[in-house]
Amino acid sequence: MKHPHGLAYLRVFEAVARVGSVRAAAIELNVTPGAVSQQLRNLQDSLGVALFSRDGRRLRLTESGKTLQRSAAIAFSEIDTCVDEIARPAPSVGPRSITIAVPPALAVSWFTTQMFDFAQVAGLTSFRMIPAVDFSQIDWRSTDIAIVYGSPPWKGFSWSLMANVVLRPVCSPKLLNASPSLRSPRDVTEHWLLHEDDGSEWLRWLTAANVSHVTSRNAYFGTLMMAITAALEGRGLALVSDFLASEYLHSGRLVRPFETAIEASRSYYCVCADNRAADAQIMRMTEWIIDRSRLPQRI
């Protein structure tokens, strides 16, 4: 390397290449995202080649970047192994763990697999996920952080907006062409409407779609996951956000018969007790969840 800080720049490059995000790498390296971006630019300028290309908001390695990543990963692995071998053993601090409460539908459709990525980034040795449909179900005596679908304020707690929710109908492909077929928004009233609330969201959607007729067939469920399951089985239509429906839509198990959308009455928030808001691990996880939730969803 021609500049004196080559190893530091390579460490930044290796972190971004591994976790796939400037923000996540900055959290891991305990620096600002701006510092990470600047060091990547300096490294690419000194090499005279592009190491990343942009695909929307995602960073993808170029062929040169892939070559450098392989060498950098091997080099840092060897350095880390050597340091571990010669360093004095540190006092045992016990397992690093965290407990998070998550709405079941979000856990099944998105967050369960994401949590393993966070565990690797944060160096967790264990984690516990517990279901909680709403804020009132969370046992804060054993919960470090929660993803809550609701509306603040919550006294004694701190929260950060994770994602606003826009709802559109989903159904099984076989229902799309069933009798009666779904050719216009009014046709939804000929099928079962699947609710996870008191029916208010569907009424707002029907109004937005200029449908005055109200269906006489309504199924009410205690959780959104139950409503999604019924939709997957071709039993009716559910109102689901792209955020939760992404994988089902991508695989073709669900389809969107109409594009009319409404903003949900609630949003997703990362929540923790006020006295834990400055905890480094909770702050790190909150930033990581928000960063992941705002990546483009596959449709």
C-alpha cells in the first residue's frame, strides 16, 4: 500500500464486505458511517479500481472487490488467530445474551432469520425471542428490547420508529381466479375478509377503493399470522404490508390482486425501558434493526 494507513482501510473494507452495509460496519467498528464511507473512497482511490457497485441501496462487490475480500478475510483471520494465541487470557465475563419480544407475524416472516445475523455481528453467545402481539403482553422483567406494533407514547419507555406500515390486500393465487374472480375491488366483498383487528382497517380500505358494499363474511383472528395463514390456504383476503408479505409475494405463495393501499393506524417501533436506553448493546441492536428494516423488500 502507498499510504500509511493501509491496514486500517482494509479492516474497514473487510467489515463492509462481510456485513453488506456501511451502517452495520460502522456499528461493528465503533466509528461513524461517514468515516467508513470516506475510508472506502480513499482505499479505492489508492488502488485505482472500484471495489463496490450500488444496486439501489445495497452495496455489491465488484470482481476486484471479491478478490480483495478473499485475501483480506484470510489475512485478518490469521492475524486474529495469532493475537488470540499470544494474548493473555481475559477474565471470563460469561455468555453474552439478549432477550427480545417480537410480534409473531413479524418473527415468522422476517425477523427470526435476521436475528442470527445480529448475533454474529454483536458476538452474542445466545439469544431468546418471545412472542408478544402488543405492548401489554411484554414482560419487561425478562425482556431487554421489543419490537412493538402500536402507537406511542409508553410511559417509562423509550422508542424509535422502525417502519411505517402501508396495507394492501393479499390472497392465494388460486383465490385470484376462483368463482367469483377478483377482477375489481368490489369483488373482495364476495369473499371472506380476514381481520386481525375489529374490522376497521378493511372498512378504511373499502372506502379508499370506492367500494360501498360491505361483505357479510368476516373472520376475526387474534394475531395477524393467523390471518396470513388463512390467506395462504386460499380462504380469503388479508390486509398485509409489503414488509411482512415480501417473501410470500416473492415466492408466489401470495399475490396482490389490487394496488389500492392505506396507511395502517399503527407502526413498528423498537422499545426499551428508559433506564436501559443508554445500554450499548440495546443501542446497537436498535440501530441494526432499523437499518435492516429500511432495506428494500423483495416483491
